[in-house]
Amino acid sequence: MKPRMRLLVVATKAPWPPVDGGRLLLLRTLEGLTAAGVRATLVAPIDPRRHAPESVAAALAPWCEPQLVLARPAGAASTLLRSAGHRQPLTISRHTLPPVRRRVEGLLAARHFDVIHAEQLQALPQALAPARAGHRPVVLRAQNVESVLWAAVPGRPLALEARRLAAWEGRAVAAVDATAALTAIDAAALRRLAAAAGSPQARVVEVPAPFAAELPPGPPGLPGRPAVAVLGSLGWRPNEDAVAWFTGEIWPAVRRALPAAELHVFGVARGAAAEPAPGGGSSASGARRDAERGITWHAAPADSAAAFACGSIHVVPLRFGSGVRMKVLEAWARGVPVVATPEGAAGLDAADGVELLVARDAAGFAAACRRLCEEPALAAALAAGGRAALCRRHDPATVARRLLDLYAEVQAAARPHT
């Protein structure tokens, strides 16, 4: 009987609760790998002020052995000092966590692992050197191309930081045994960065995000005819920009076309009902409603299904980004039609009018939302198309096999050296 692969996963955050796309992606990946027979150990930092380590560990236990380390990213001042002292990009300095690295070193000294999986670029400072010291191969799973995100934000200081991060990112991809990118677009970008760093032979492959083809529908009852929902995680610049653009420029046009429509912004913390409004009020749940504009601001729901209510429309108004939109995958799985910008749909291999509707501006979003209200058959067809795309590209078992093939490949290549 073939022994089960032993995988050490090093992450920048615990994937429970799955309140953002990065956490959800890692959780779905661990579920798929466990179903494929992998024995995974997860090392991740956790801030006990935000989440109880015991409850997080218990929630993750079915899919991995959780090794949670009490640590959190550095503050602004420490990040600047580290970045200057070590000549590292800011995001790498912020997430360089010595307690996590020490836990990785201890595990590698005490146990055998076949492959080290670094989840996101920022996990490499904790994973790469200990893995090399223990002669273990390393696979980086890039959830996005970090330098692309920084380059999209205007401002000379950020442009300089984006260039520094691009050089670091290229060297990182060159240093690991293989990199798994979520989309063909990201894979091509990472190959270019590695080539610029002097490693045109760097192994970068596309491995889509895993996601179930069908999830239970979200609960009914979101106010609005129709209810329109957008997810806007605070602290993630592409989402913050998307929410500001949609609420400020696009939503007024949608309301003119559909006066009874209501917008629900999820993932915004309680006072970040960031735009207090005339006539606004708060509820016991922390939601805050701007009655004049027809917008309700919600905290991140305990159950993500709340953001995908039956009969609602899910909008993804990203103007820049990288990786894949997990929110689109969940909308498809729950049967909710999606309207997205070209940037929001990028990397999904989805066609306008087949799996979603594409809108580029306020008039486009207003027209798309109106079509979905007036053509229920179109909404049903988009839901069916989305679920077909999930089966075709994101089947968890298929994705797990592709990752296992990649792990086996780097393990076989590393064996003579070890």
C-alpha cells in the first residue's frame, strides 16, 4: 500500500473562519487534499485578540493537524524598520514572523515531510530556509501576483515599492521548486518575473482554485427589488476601491434604472459603515442603513451564505486585481447571477452572457441589473453556466490531483539531491 503523502503547509493566516477569499481558498484546498489521502500539517499565525486558538484548531482538525502560533503581522513602524534594515518589500517585512519560522524548524527537525507548501508569497520567509536546511522541496501557491496589485495603486512611492516587490517576487519564484498559480494570466506574469530575475526555466503551472459545484442557496429575505450584494473586505485595496467606486459612481445609476433596488455591502466592520449617511441607522446586528441612497452596510457574516441571498444579484466591480475571485465561485455554487467588470471576471475563463454578465461602467451595471430583473430565464441560465464552469475547471478532486502531481514531481526531482 502506497504511504500517504505528508505535507507541511505554511500560511500567513489560519483559514478559519473563512471570512475572505484567501482563507476560503486554503480551506477548500485542505479539504480536497485530505479527501485525496494527504496528511497535512498546517502552521499559521493567529491573533488571540481576534480568534480563539482552541476553537479555530477544533474547526480545522478534520482537514489538517493545526499548529497555530500566537503571532500577528508587524505594525507600521516595525515594518518600515525591517524593510529598511533587510532591504525587503514592505509586505514581506510585515509578514516575516520569527515565531512561525521557529515552529516550522522544530517540526522539520522532529518529523519527516515529503513537501513544504508555502501558501502565498509572504509565507516564504517562514518556509523556504527551514525547508532547504532540511533538504525538503518547496511548492509556492501564489494566490495572486503581489507586485501587480501594488503597481495598480497610483502614487510614486507605491510604484517604487511595486518594482522592488516585483524583483523580490521573481527571485522567490526562481528559488522554490515549483509555483502553482490560480490562473493562466498569473502564471504567465510569474514566469516573466522569474525570467527577469535570471531564471527563465522556473517551474510555474496553473492550478485553478477548488470549489464545490453546488452549495445550499443563501437565505431569502434581503430587502430590495432586487437586492444587490457586493463583498468588500477592509484592508484589501482592490476591494476597498471597488466598493468606493460602486457606491459612489455606479449605484446611483442602478437606482435610477431600478428605484426599488437595495444595495448590501458585506464585509465592512461596524463603524466602517464608513460613509455615515443622512437618515442612516444601525441595527442590533451591526448593519447600518443609508435610507436615502438605499445602501445597507453589513459586517462580515458568520456564514458567507448570508451574502448570497436567493433572488439577489452579486456584483464584482473590481478595477484591478490578480488571482481569482472566490466570491464569484461561491455565487455560482449558490445559484446567484453575477455582474462583473472585465477585471472582476479575469482568469475565470467565463464568457459574457454565459456564466456572468460583464459591465464596464455605471450604464453597463445598470443595464445588466435591469436585464436580470426583467429576464428571469437569463438569471437561471447564468446560474447554470456558472455551475458548469465549476464542474469543468474547479472540481475539488481534480484540483487535488493536480496539486498531488506537482508535489510528486518536485519530490522526485529533489530526491537525488537529498
